[in-house]
Amino acid sequence: MDIALLEKGHRFSPVSVVLDEAAVHRYLEAVEDAALPALCRDEGQAWAPPMAVAALALRGLMEAIGLPAGAVHGSQEFEFRRPVAVAERLDSRAWVAHRSQRSGWLALAVEMEVTDEGGQAVLAGRASVLIPQ
Amino acid sequence: MRPVNSTSKTWSVGRELPSVSKALTQEKIDGYARASGDFNPIHVDTAFAAGTFFGGTIAHGMLLLAYLSEMLTAAFGRAWLSGGRLKVRFKGVARPGDTLTVRGRVERVQDEGWRLFMAVECVNQGGQVLVTGDAEVRLDG
């Protein structure tokens, strides 16, 4: 995908994401998160880390965009609508919400929504990225 | 359902959230790359990163947000996972060798204390703000 050709309103192909038990374990170890395992123990539930769900959805999006190595993450917004269970199957959809060019940089804002198998949103977000031109 | 660690009486304007500190290493950045699947060379390729504007590898922005999320999960439990909102700007970069601290403070309270608005940030050992923004939770969510 040629980033230079992305227009406002462009919709990326939906991406299916699943955080299985091994992936969650790997993530929690990597970020050294002790709070979520404690919450899961208290509730007797296996929740996926909300930021891991967000990272997985973002990864699919960034792969679709094909960001160059010099791209810079400018800002980020997330709303976590409900807890996501480990191994729950989700779909991520994203679209270009803003596009502008200035001083040799392309600024893109991409909004995303992650839904469960019933089509209910579990996460919404917006990422702003600066790409050198 | 009430969140595990919070009631509306617990939080008032000005109260600080318990902070979280992490010692960042290249190994931890590499580990996050494996866990997230983000192998952008600016994070994991020291030779490549040395030749960039940053002069060396930097941590993933999402790793810093994971630290913020840990602090908010510890403070608000289920309420953070179910209705939590985060809006941040990346102001600086975290490098291997940095000691990072995430912290937050209640700035505003609504709905008789059931809805909290916080200022959150991630700073390095020199006090430089790397991430700044706002978080919101609904304790009756």
C-alpha cells in the first residue's frame, strides 16, 4: 500500500485478532504487569490486557499501512468498552480520519474499532502518526 | 458491578494514584517487540537506530502505555477494563537504561464521585515528560 495515496475516508481491510493464553502470558511478562493477573485472580476470570488488545489491533493496522521506519507515533486515544476474555475472537476495522502534509511530513490520523463476534464494540481508538516524506 | 479496588469515596480531586516504576533495558524492548509483533528497526536494530535522528533505539510508545495501563488497572480494577478512556501525546522517547515512572492525579470528579478524570504522565529519571495525557474511569460502570 502506498501511504502517499491514502485519502481521508479510506477504509482498511478488517483484521481478525485473537489473544490466546500464550500470547497474553508473553505480553504480561514483557510489560511486567502485576496488576492484571491480580485482578484476574480476584475475579476468577482470564481477562486479556486491554493494552494488548489495542497493540494487536494497531499492529494489524500498521502492517496494512506499511509504515516506513522513520514514522513517529504522535498521539493515541483508546476507549475500553468492556473486558476482553483470553482467546476471544475479535475483528478490527480502521479508517483514515485525517490527512495533512506539512514541512516534509505526512500526518495521518487513523480511527479504529474492535468488535466481538456479536458485532459489539469492545475497544475504540485513534492513532496519529507522522511520516517523513 | 463495583470495581475491585475503588469506591466513589476513595477518590477525590488532588489524590495521586500509586505510581509504577520500571527500569528499561534493550532486552525488555526486544521482549515487547516479540510480544506485540512490532519489530520496527527503530526499536530493535541498534545499528539502524544509531543512524537515525534518535541516535539509538527507543522503546515502543505502546510499551509506555502498557505501564500506564498497569497503574490504572491497579487503581481501578475492572472499571479500567470496562469504560476506561485514555488520551495521550508522545512528547519524548524512552531509551535503554532509562528508569521510567508513570503517575496520575485526579483532576476532576463528576456524578457524585462515580466518574473520575485524571492527568497521567510517564517521566524518565531526569524528570523529562515522555507521555502526557488524560484518563477517565466510571466507577459504577
